[in-house]
Amino acid sequence: MKPEKESSEKNISTEEKIKSAARIVFHQKGFAAARTRDIAEEAGINLALLNYYFRSKEKLFNIVMLETFQDFFSSIFSVFNDVDTSLEEKIEKFASNYIDLLFREPEIPLFIVNEIRNNVGELMDKINIRNSVFNSEFVKQYNKAIKEGRIRNLSFQHFMMNFMGLLIFPFIAKPLFKEINGLSDVQFNKVIEERKQLIPVWLKSIMTV
Amino acid sequence: MKPEKESSEKNISTEEKIKSAARIVFHQKGFAAARTRDIAEEAGINLALLNYYFRSKEKLFNIVMLETFQDFFSSIFSVFNDVDTSLEEKIEKFASNYIDLLFREPEIPLFIVNEIRNNVGELMDKINIRNSVFNSEFVKQYNKAIKEGRIRNLSFQHFMMNFMGLLIFPFIAKPLFKEINGLSDVQFNKVIEERKQLIPVWLKSIMTV
DNA sequence: AATTTTTTTAATCATTTGATTAACCAAATA
DNA sequence: TATTTGGTTAATCAAATGATTAAAAAAATT
């Protein structure tokens, strides 16, 4: 009666349908505001199938959350651990790639920071971002550049906050920025597109002040 | 039977008790996850009183939301419209004041960016941030400085995104930053405290690149 | 003090919502 | 083809939750 085997046979179809529907709805509304019926409707399946495949709303949510995290952070580290690029190149590439990612999935940052509050420990351990960050090629290059006096002695914490803040915050506060500046979606995107080039320049000037 | 008169008599006591409890709970959990029973318990009152004074959860929420907005943005404009300070001084003062505000009420930014998605238009009109921003002394000084060539010709949109991003994002992503950098609350606050000084310096260097 | 009005409470209602069940269907297997 | 296994559905359940009600208590008014 119960589907215990890992991704067996062809029921992957409906199972995957539910999961990607859940992804959409959870990202959009968060855990509390998302109803299992919303997800079922989005997936075009009977409500009972959600529980049949995933046992509970919470279990489904945890899966979506974990996968979202992994997707989101793995895309970061692919750039950060490239051994063939300089620090400056990594910053440029990362800014560009990250903004493209945010164009594709603009709700993810808000989703992550929201649901991390109710979770924190358990989830973070599974991914172990801490080590991934500090063992990355990027951090090594960053520290080397400081030691060689090429950039200012600014703690990596500040650098990370700045980089993330400049990149992500406009997406998080998009409705606010649009309203305040009277921008259409197209105009907003154009402003963000400009930031692909600008943020690396700004970061460089910050690091050499 | 119904309390129609505006803030009459002394029922301000319980009415205010409910409202500030609602503020706490809504800020912490958002509209969907907050239960009226949570609010009643937080306020130490009978559940029915919530509906007696505020008709519905939604009406109560709208009041909290509006007041939160007004508080939050009024504290911005008090600095922005001071005619006795220079552009540079305003930036310094604003960074400092705003970070203090965020220390006191760290959940507000996330609350605002979350709940604004379901509201935007109606609410923004009531406050009319758009005009408040563009008629502010700060923007006038900003544009003047550009015209005089004292700072780079950077659109105010970018400047605002940068300023807000550098200030607010660390609070929004606090659990993430704490985890990644292995910081205690005290250590995190110390890093933020440093940013009071640093952000104005960074902004200046960005604007003169 | 008596009466009216306002505030508070416990009990209850109605709806929403996550989850289950039993019957039915479909596909694989024998 | 018959049988078993897995997938799907409609109906239903139970708990949670926003809201109401009627009675009691407290406060204000006469």
C-alpha cells in the first residue's frame, strides 16, 4: 500500500508533479499559508495522493526546503570553487550568475530566510554551509589578497554581508522599490541588470578604500 | 454593545493590550501563522475580546500593519528632512539611527517585506512613501551633489538599494550569517555595530568611484 | 440604590484544513 | 486470462481555528 522504495518504477511522474507543485506553492506562500489543497490543485492531482506519497504536509515541506537549499547554495559554490579564476573574476561571475538565478526564482531568498527561522539548526547541519564557505577557493583568495595588501583588511563577514545585501536585498524588497520609484516590472529588471556590472565595481572600491 | 467611539474612555487599556500583543505575534509569525488564540494569550485576555474590539483577525492585522509602517518610515524621514545637516551627515546619522532601530525591532523588515506582497497598493497609498522620499531634503541634496560633480552620477534607485541592502539585509539573514560565521548573538551585534561607521564610508567610496 | 450601559467570560458554532479510509481502477505478474 | 500489486478517487474524520452568543460582572448613569 505504501511507496517505500526509493524512486521506484514510474510513479516518479506523479510524485515529481506533487513535489514541484509544492515547491511553487511553498515558495510563494511559505509553510503556514500554503494549504495542501493548493498544492494538490497546482499539481492537478487528488488531495489524498499528497499524503500517499509524502505522508504529511510537514514531510513534504522539509523535502522541498532541503532541495531548495541545496540548489541555491550549490549554484553559489560552483563559482566560488573554480580554481581557474581570480578573485576579481569570481566576484564578477558570481554577481552575474546570482542575479540570473534570482531572475529565474525571485521568491527563493525570502523563502529561505523566512523558513530558516523556524528551523535553523537541523537544516543547516545537513548542508554544512559553514565549512563549504570557509574551505572555498574564494575565501583562500580573499585572505591571500589581504595578506598581500592588494585589498583592505576587511573581515570576510562584512564582505559577505555587503555582497549578499547588494545582490539579494533588491529582490526581497522588490514591491517596495517598485512602488517607491514608480517602476514597472520591465524597468525594475533593467535596474537590476545594471547592477550585474556595478556591484563588482562597488565591491572593489569598498575593498580598496 | 459595540465600541464604536474612537479611543473613548478607559477601555484603551485592554484595546491597547490586544494591539501590542498582536504587534508582537504578527511581527514574529506573520499573518498566516499567527493564531488569534496566540494573541489573546500574549495579551492575557479572553479570546472573544479580540473580536469585540477589532471585529476580525484581518482588521486587527491591518491596523498593526499600518502602524508598523508608519512607525518605521517616520523614523526614516525625521533624519532625511533635517535642513541643518549635510548629505554626508545625514548618511552617517541615518545609518546609526537605523541600526539602533533594527536592534530594538529586528523582526520588522522581514515582517514588512513579507506582508507587503499581499497588500502593496492599498497600504502604500495610505502612507505615500513615494512623495515623501522624492520631496525629502535628502534627495534634493543628493541631486545637487551630483549636479555639482561632488559625487558620481548614480541613480537614486541604486543608491537606495545599496543603502538599504547594506543596512537591513544582515538583520533579515541574521540566522544564516550567525550560522555561517559561527557567531553568538553578542558577536553578531558587535559586527553590526561596526557597520554603523563602515557603511557611510563605503557609500562614500561607491559614490566617488 | 436602581437602572442602564459597557466589558468580560465560558461555551459553542461553523468553517477550514490536514489526514485517513474504503472502494475502485490500472498495470504488472503469474 | 486471472490475480496480485500499486495507484487513484470520493467521501469522511478529527482537530484547529476564527468568530459568535448569551449570560455574568463591572462600570457608568440616573
